[in-house]
Amino acid sequence: MKNLNDESRGYVERVAVETLSQFDSIAKAAKKKLHAGRVQGSDTLASINTMTSCSAIQRLDRISQSNRESYQVLAVEPAIARIVVMDEEGEECTYYICRTAPVSGFPNLASYRAPVGRLASLAIGTEFTLPNDTVVEVLERVQLRPDLQADGWDSRDTVLEAERFGPLTIESLRALSSEVAAEEVTEDILGQLLAEETVRANIIEGVRRSVIIKMGLRDQPILDQYQDEIFRLPLDKRLLILGPPGTGKTTTLIRRLGQKLDTAFLEESEERLVELISTKQGVPHANSWLMFTPTELLKQYLKEAFAREGVPASDMRIRTWKDYRYELARNTFGILRTATGSGNFVLKYDLQSLSAEAIGRPIQWFDDFNTWQYNVYVQELQKAANMLCEAKAAEVRSLGERLHNILAQAGEGALASTFASLAAELPKVQDLVVSLKEGSDGKIKASLNLQLNRDRAFLDELAHFIGSLQQVQAIETEEYDDLDADDEEDGAAPRTTRSAALSAYMQAVRAQARAAVSKRIVSKSSRTGKIIEWLADRGLTERDRAEVGESLLVQTNVRRFVHPVKRYLDEIPKRYRLFRREHQHSSSWYRSEDLGARDIDPLELDIVLLAILRAAGDLIISPNVLRNIDSPAWSSLQPILGLYRNQIVVDEATDFSPIQLACMAALTHPRLRSFFACGDFNQRLTTWGARSADDLKWVFVDFDIKEITVSYRQSKQLNELARAMIRAVDSNEQHANLPEHTNSEGVVPALLEHATDATVVVSWLADRICEIERFVGQLPSIAIFVYTENDVAPMAEGLNATLAEHNIQVIACHEGQAVGQESNVRVFDIQHIKGLEFEAVFFVGIDHLAELHPALFDKYLYVGITRAATYLGVTCEGVLPNAIESLRSHFGQDWQQID
């Protein structure tokens, strides 16, 4: 760089000395606190007042643990920024900003999460109002990267900006401070010349891009001004960040979550609210969050990024939707079949039951089903009430009339008020059910006793017959799908052989009596049908069968009002099965091929889950319901309330369908509705992913969508290639701008065509990898993307053999799993690399990828090339695909360094 004048150079040197001294003081103070033991914990509190509540002790324990974690961070990273400001009186003040909570004894040391921390993100000359209402102007900003070495503190690649000179990158603050001491003893001309050259090499004009030497997510301690503004927005916001690759979307998301989890940095009203919610739900605010990500690989690197922010992120906090959906459907809502026989469906990932229309218009598909299932449920209630009005018994007719009147007064969609009115009739409904059930059960048991009097081994023989039955797959539709079927409440499943036989006898006789009265037939191929056939005339008499059948039909209709909320939610999966059966040949949502009644596609399961979550949410949002959630009328909502979290965050949101995003949104606590997502429509790698802002506005009408456009990842050449590619395939302009004052020059992307021989491809890749190591001076983070999982291992094996003489190891990352050392070159199937970044990327066989995935080729290619920061290599078995032929001018045959 050009020489600094003596005054500026002297100032930079004084900043270096002061900063390193401050590092040392802060780190020593933090270590002293750590060595002093527990700072503020339950032991101290208990010694003061043994009557203090456990919750208060636990709260102080959490504070103590948080303090210890902060001191551990400060001991190795004392500060991340140094800011000089001037107030309106002309007084200057220097602030040091740290990543975590500050240690006491340093009045101008502030957490980046605190309001004062925003100073680190503001441009020179920006005015800012401090919490004490003092207006200051930013005069100087230094971004620090502390590095503790054996001989003391340093800061590597420090960026210094001030009014008197533009941004400077200082390779080593310690070298700069050492030069000050060296100059004092350097008298000979040669020594002075060498010292001046050292200074020039250590201070670089502008901001230098760092080389990515390890696989993962880039650490950006300080956000830019716009990212910082987003990250500090209130907790109860619905936010979506859109932007090109490398713009810091995920970093902003992680920073925001970290700040909002720390109650010390919440607004007073926010702190009171989360404390109230945590008390009621029994989940500390620090644990009341979920993050969704599309891949397991990205999940692992997100956990590392959270660790840098001091946020513990277990597998229970960061989830893939695939795993969480399965857990909800099988263990929480009982939608999927289990070994006990519960559940309605078997999840099949390759079912292919849906039409292109359903995948392309999921919102309309969901609305169609949800409206249908709601209407069916309401009609069932109305039908049940009408049938009770026509019953023979006066008390049944009286109850039916009251229930009919309640339903008649219900407004459209006003289920909460309807359920509340029905709850008032619950005691009478329950009494009637008990009375009727005692009567019908009495007759059935009397019939059983008659058989036992004739043959004491009757139950044992029945048990033996039941044991011989194979699990029946072909079940009569009437029995399988009938929403009117009786749900006798006989308690837990019987554990003894005779108890099981008794339960089976009761169920079979009931089914036979109900079928006789309703003029329906029990399928002979069903388990119940086979038992009825075995019983022959050893059930009820014809007269008793008619009487019991009439009673059971009344019981069925009355039971609809025993737990109406529970039935409404629990039967949504059954209603979906009916909806699909009725609409398979009459609507555009499903393919016409026959489907197994129990089989369900993952996207269908999303529809069912969203219907349940939204139905429950529409009820829970009512203050009266939330207040009385423990009452019998609303208790079935408790499991769903237990799913709610104070914060839901989503990375790579455009890979998820609007239905999946709506499911995630439905997990936000209704008192907060805190939801934060980030993504890029150009990086959507799924056919079902969200395609537009309108898709996302359907999830939340008040979604605050913000765009960020400054890309910190790519070189000028790769940024131009990415923008040209978007223009070529979408005819749109991608607004990805490079940061100011940053040297973004790189090398031209390299292209190899007509590479049909695998050995030629391997040899070309090996040559390019060796060139990169020579250019950089070390082996940076390098990834090779192949177009199928089957190509991962052969590519790694071939490169390992070729690069062995250079001691470069290549690792096959099967199914996207990250293994090996940081210095290893890695080979991935293209589908697993979303969200990561590397210094160099090679994309093998892109013309073949275009043939395999024509609908998503442009997305895969865009995501692939935007993983690279500086070096990009592309190979084709033939030539560039026609869709990107216009990009040829951006490539060379090998690396062409820019002068």
C-alpha cells in the first residue's frame, strides 16, 4: 500500500498497543472470575435465606452458569470491535465490544447484543443515540479477531476505519506494536529500510477477503449495518430475510436467536411475557426454541455456529423437518401406524400419489381439504343431534334438542364458542353414556355368562382362535373408514389371554348388533368378521341384538358430544383418508392409480399435520380456552400447547413447502408468534419448495420480508458468473453487490469439456487442486460435487490415488456426512451441500445433471457454483448445456489469475 504519513502511522501503532493491552486486561479479569468459583449461585442464596423458593435458586443457578460461560469466552476472545465516538460537546469515548456478556471492571466494555453494541455495525460518520439519550457520532471503527499466542495477544486481519483514512487491513497488531519497540533501537539505514518494508507488508489498503480453510459456516463476529438492524427487531416479529448466497442470512438468524434467548437483552415487557410463558409451560425461555434446516449436514455446522455464540444447540433444538414430522405424526398425534396397531397410515417416501397440480399448488390443495373436513365434522355433529332428537327415550330427545339448538346458533368457523356451549352439557352427556353403556354391556355379558355356563372353556377356545388369526390387511371400507363407528371406552388394552378374549367378544357382539340395526354388513375378511363367524349363534338373541343395537347407535351419537374437541382433532386423519378416496378420480390433486388405503406420501402427511395444528391453534388462541386449558372440555389441547415454543427459526426456508412452513409457524406460542426465516428463491432445491413471496404471505399475513444484497463470500469473477447465470435461466437480475473497499479480485472459473473418460476428469481435478495449494500457500477448503450418490466413492478413490504423491487426502462424504480432517478434500452428492461454503468448488458432469434433473438443473447449478468463494472448476462429459451456453465467456481452460 501507499505509505501512511507519520501522524497516521503513529496513531495506528498506538491503537495496536492499546488494544492488545486491553485484550490482556479483559482476559485476565475473566480468568480471575473463573478461578474464583461460582459467581452467583444457589449456594450463596441458600446461605442467606434457606426459605427461598426452588425456582429462584434455579434462576440464579442459570445466571451463574451464564456468567461462567461468558468468562470462558472472554478468556479467549476479549473483544471483537473497538469503537471511538464523539458526543455533541466534542468529548471522545472509546468502547470495546465483546461477543458475550462483559466482565465487571471495564465500564466501556459492552456486549454486542446490548444496544450499545450496534456501534460496531455503524459506518463512520453515523450518529447514534446511546441508552442514556446522549447523541454520539462514530469516528473510528476497528474489527478485531483476537488470537492468543505463546508470547501474548495478537489480532489477525484487523480492519481499521477512521475519518482520516479509509479502511486498512492489518495482518498482525502484535507485529505492528513490536515494530514500535524495534524502531527505537534501529539506528542503521539497512535496518530502517527493512523495518519500513515490514510495516508496508503488514498494513494493506482496503479490506482483504479471508481464505476459507475449513468446511462450515463462516464466522462473522460483526454484522453489517442492515443485518444488525434486522437482528435487533423486537421478539414478537414474523421476519423473513431473502438474499443471494453469502449475504449473511444464516449468520443474522443465529445472532438474532442468540440475543433473544438472553433475557438480559430483552425489552422489559418482553422479559415479563417470556417469564410468564415459561412458568406456565415449565420450559425455560433459553430452551424454548426450535430451528428447522433441510439437511443433516447443515444441521451439524449450524450447531458449531451456535456454539460460537454461546448458545447450546442439541439435536432436540435443531431439527430437520423430515425427522420432526415423523416424530409428530407417529408419537404425538398417532397418525402413523405403530406395532400396537394404533394409527391410520404407513408413511411411504416413494408413493407418488400426488399430481403435479398438488405439488405446484399446495395452498389450494390444503384449503380444499381443510374446508371439506371442517364441513364434514360439523355435519356429523348436526346429524348426531338430529338423530338424538328422534330417539324413543324422552331424556335422550331432550338432550338432543338442547344440542341441536347450540349447533343451530353456531356461526361459521366459530368452533371455540360452540365447544364452550357444548361443554355445559357435558355432565348430562356423560351420565347418559354411562347409563346406556351399562345396559348394553349388561346384556352382552349376560349372553357371555350363558355360554360360560354351558362351556367353561369358551373364553380359552376363543382366545386360541384369535391367536390363530393373521393380521388382516383387507378391511371392509364400512368398518375401516366409517366415522360413525363406535369407540367403546373399555380402558387400556387387556394384558391377559382371557381378558383379551373378553374384549374381542364384546367388540364383535357390538359390531354385529350395530350392523343389524343399521342394515350394514361386517366384512367377513376383517378380524371382527371372522370372530363373528366363529361365534355363530353364541352371541345375542335376535331380540337382544336389536335392543342392544338401538342402544349402541344412540351411544354413538351421544359420544360425539363427550369430547368434541378431541374427536375433532383425532379424526382429521380419518377425514383425510375419506377426502382422498372421494377426490382421487374427481379432482386434480391425486394421480388416478389405485393407492393403498393406509399408504401416505410425506407431502400428504404435511397436509394432515397442518390441519391438526391450525385447528388446535384456532382454539388455543382464544383467551378463555387458554385460561381453562386444564378443564375436561379443553384438556385434549394440552399436548399441542406443549409443542409451542417462544421462538421458531428456519434456515433455507425456500426448500420447504408453504404447508411445511405453515406447520412450523403453527408451533410458535400464540402470545409471541416469534418466527424468523431466511432463504433465497434462486436456491430452492425441491420441487415442492416455496416459489414466491405470496406463498410466504399465506403463512403469515403480516410477514415482514426484508432483502439483503451485499455478498461477502464470492470473488468478483464468481459473483459476475452467478448473476449472469440467473439472467440466462430466469431472465431476472440478481442484486448481489460486493462489499465496498474489499479486494474481491479472483480467478476465472475453469472449464473442462468432452471429458467422457473418468481418468481424464480425475487428472484434471488433481492438477487444479495442486495449483490452488500453490497459489494459496496451503490447502484451503475444497469440495467436489458429483451428480449422484453412487459417484461419490469412485471419485474419492480416483483422486486419492492421483494425489497421494502430494499427500492430499480426499474423503467420500456419503449421504452428506462430514468426516475426516479439516484439510481433506471432500466429495459430495450435490443434493447435500446446501448452505455451506468452500474456498474452491469443482462441479463434475453438469451436462449429465441437466439430463437427470431438468426441472431443478438451474437451481442445482446455481447452488453449486455459489458454494465457491474464489475457485470454481466445471466439467462436462460433452459440452455446456444449452441453457447456460451463454456463460461460456466467463470460463477459461484453467485458472487465469487476474493481474
